[in-house]
Amino acid sequence: MQPIFDGHNDVLYRLWKHSKSGTDPVQEFIEGTTSGHIDKKRALKGGLVGGLCAIYVPSGDLAFKAPDANGHYTTPLAAPLERAPSLDVALEMASIALRLQQAGGWKLCRSTTEINECIEQDQFAAVLHMEGCEAIDADLTALDVFYAAGLRSLGPVWSRNNIFAHGVPFAYPMDPDTGPGLTGAGEELVKACNRLGILIDLAHITEKGFWDVARLSDQPLIASHSNVHALTPVARNVTDKQFDAIRESKGLVGLNYAVAMLRPDARENADTPLTDMVRHIDYMVNRMGIDCVALGSDFDGAKIPGEIADASGNQKLVEALREAGYGEDDLAKICRRNWLRVLGAAWHEQ
Ligand SMILES: [Zn+2]
């Protein structure tokens, strides 16, 4: 089995959502459930040893557009969110993350040494991530507090605009150049992340925002859960020019298991073969090299191939890659080593 450290999941969002109807999030994660994709038992079974766990504030008004006869769709960006209620939600999710640590469900890791210790001890290595910074003020005071609580990775923006940046819509086919990039506050956020040692994730940002961060940041460039635009031209996927910049910066792209970002027709159809996943990995390896390709499942945040089903089926992808010719050293890089390398760089470990 290849242990997998995964670049993106929404398990905190799922646990938070269920907690609103009375379930205990700590119990749900530790004792297991049949809903969603990740809990401690299913993670252990599938060799999922840890990952970036997102604090994500949902958009109540997001209405996904149905595709037309050609399969084309454009979902308008959700409206911007108010800060105070976003902060409440973010604090509730951070609290679930901290309670899970207190109960021994997982460990919130702040260094690659801690992640490696977790892997050796069969403890789930969680890295606290924020997907869209609506909970953070322009003065970045909340950033200091979340950092103290363990935040070590963030995407300035989700697929909606905020005070820091502009997001890309869910649309097919569409290029990622859909609007402006970083704002002045966003530039300050990027500088603060570089100073504090917080990884900057470019997964939902516009193409202009991508180049703004590339110009400002001294970190490797990361898209934690995105795929290949040349194969599946949704606005969220990465273009060849962006792949080249990511390779130059020694960054990475984590393969998103979302079927709508894997399939050539971009349909929300779980009957999606593992060969579609392998095709995206092959493309990225050919374009950027084996050191810049990793995994970013989007477990608990997307519809994924039925064959994988949940975290317990993770090794089926590894097996498909093995059959496609990847050796164990290459698989170790894709499954965890590349993530550990870029986290170490963003966290000023080397
Ligand atoms: Zn996402």
C-alpha cells in the first residue's frame, strides 16, 4: 500500500453541516459513518494518512446550472459573503478541528516532521486549510489568530469574489481568464502568508490572480485540487502556461477526483473510469515532471468516480497508476512526497 497525503478535502464542512442536525462531529469522524467520503476508519483502510482539511464557508445562493444539449454550462459566481457570519462559521469548523485533536481523532500538523510522525503512528495528519478567506479582515488580524490555532494553508478566494481576489466560476467550456486578480488587500495577504509560512493555494483563483501571486510570492505555486484544462476545459482546470510556471517554481498540482473536472464531457456522472484519472496524471507528469504532480481528492466536496466511492477506495487509483507503468518511487512522490516537499518549503523548513 502507498500511504497517501492528500491536498484537499471538505470533511470539516461535512462534519459541521451534520452537526447542525444534531450529530456529534468528533464521534462521526472517529467511529465512522456511511455518509460522505472520509472518517478515521475509511481513511485507514484506504491508506489515507492525512491531508489538507478545509475550513469552507458555504454559499447559500449557489445554484448550479444544468448543462445544455451540448453539455455546456455556466454557473454564475455566488454572491460575496458578509464577514461576521463567515467568521462564525469558520470558528465553528476550526473548533471541530481542535476538538478532533483533543479527542485523539487526528493531529493538527504544523511541520513535515509532525506529519511523518503521524504516518509512522497511524494517526491522521490534518493540516488546517482555509478555502476562501471571507472570515479574514483586510487588516489580517484574524489571520494571526487562525495561524495560532494551526492554520498553515489557505486559498485567498473560492469561486466567488471577496476582498482579496476574484474567483473562477464553475463553467464548461471556459478559460480561467474570467476576471481581475488580486486586490490590494490580496497582495498584502500573499505577503503575510510568505512571512508567516502559510501555503498559498491557487485552486479557485482567476488566471490573472494566478499570475499576480506568481509575481509576488516566494513560495512554490500550488493548485491543490485541479486538473488539466487541455483534457477537460472547465474554468477551474489548469492551462499549459500555468503548468509551466508551476514547474518552474517547483510547485505542484493535486489531482481532483471530481468527475466534472476529469471527464472529457465534464458531466456529473459517477460512472467515470479510473483511466480518466490516469490520463490527467499522465498529462501533468509529461508537462511538469514527476516531482510536480500529487493528489487533491476533494473528498466530501465533490462527486467522485463510483469505483473509488470514498477514502477506503483510494488505493484503486494507486493500482491503476501502477498498471499504467508508474514505479513505487514515482507513486511515493505522487501519493505524499511531493506534498511534503512543498509544505516544507512554504513553512520555511528548508
Ligand atoms: Zn474547492
